[in-house]
Amino acid sequence: MKKSLYVIVSALLLAGCVSSGGSSSAAEEPETTPEATEETAETPEPEPQETEETVIPEETEEPEETEEPETEESGFTFKPGVWAANDGSVLTRYFIFNDDLKAGRDFDAVNGLSMNFNYTVDGENVVFYMGSADNPVKASATVSDETHILLEWEYGQSEALIWTMENDGDFSPYTSTNLEEMALDYYEMNTGERPEFSASVNNIDGTVTVQLFDEFDGHNTTAAWYTVDRFTAEGTNDSSGEHVDLDA
């Protein structure tokens, strides 16, 4: 009986050892890759860079196009007043320019005929509307200074204009025709004789030289030469040098 019990206990102990050994073998954990011991350097996260903000302009209403006001044509101006015009040899006429810089009149030095005009200036070009808007006459201008202007007319002639005086509204000089007749009267008054003919030259300086003469056999016989101021009719006897006043 005791022997049987011993056998049973021994068997149980043996079975327990076998069971314990199997469990130990089964419990062995599989080999695992050991964690890296070296620390991996952390890559720093890039700092966000400041970027310029793109400003989107607000839509604005475009201003309505407006017509530009008309401006006066640009260019030189004629100084208001009286300008004496000459062709390089003799005085031809006067131009009287108004203060408005748009209008005036001319005055023929020989016979006193006068014509109103309007004018426009564009750069170096000027257009005179003589008598009416239907009669334009063009010229190019060369300005030396505010008192000297050369006009080259489209028809080929030229006139040099020289500012002479202010316009007091009563510009009425003696014409060459007037002065010739006055010279004949003056000569007759002082000598008792009256020459048959007279002629005159309109000098650029504003004076007028008058010749009194007769004709004999196709030849002229000069009785007198007078050079007088167009505005006063006073001057000299060119032969004797004496002072003369044709309006005396």
C-alpha cells in the first residue's frame, strides 16, 4: 500500500516537472530587435518665415473721363500798341494791336486806309483775318524780342514789325499823301511859287522825305527836299538845314 502510494506521488512529481519544463520552453519570448540606444538627433522644425502680405487693392470706380477745357493757342504775343512795319527799305504800314491780344487794325502809311482784323497765334505761326473771317492771311514769325518781330507772309513778302508806342485810341498820323500836299503849300507860302509835282519816301525810322519838283524836257528840277516827322509834320529843309513846320 505504501509502495503504491509512493509510486503515485513519484509519478505526479515527474508529471509536474515535465509540465514545468514545457511551460518554461513555451514561455520563452521570441527575440526582438533591441531598441536603438543611440539617440536620433531631432530635426528642428523650421521657424515660419514672415512673408509680405500681398495687399489686394480695393476696386475703385474709375473717374469719368471729362473733356479738357479748350485753351488758348500757345505761342508768342504781339505787345499791345502801335507797331511800324517795313519791308527792309521803306515803312509800309502800321499795325495797332489791342489789349485783348486777339484783334487790331492796320493803317496804310501812304493813304491812311485802315482795316480791322482778328488774329490767332499757334507756335511760330500767325493767321490774320483781314476784314472778315473769310479772308485769312498766314505768316510765320521770327521773334527777336518783345518789340521786334519779322513776319514772312505766305505770298512771299516779309515785313519787320517794330513796336513804336502805346495806343491811346487816337492813332492818326499824317499820311504821305497829306504831307506831300502840306509841303507844296508850305513852299508856296514861303516862296510865292508852287512846284508842279511832289513825291515822298516813307523812311523806316518813321520820318517822311518829301520831294517837290518840276519837269522840263523830260528832266526833273527839284525845288525842295523836306524830311519831317509823320506825327508832328516838323523837320528840316534838307537843302538848307533850316527847321520847317509843314503844319504852321
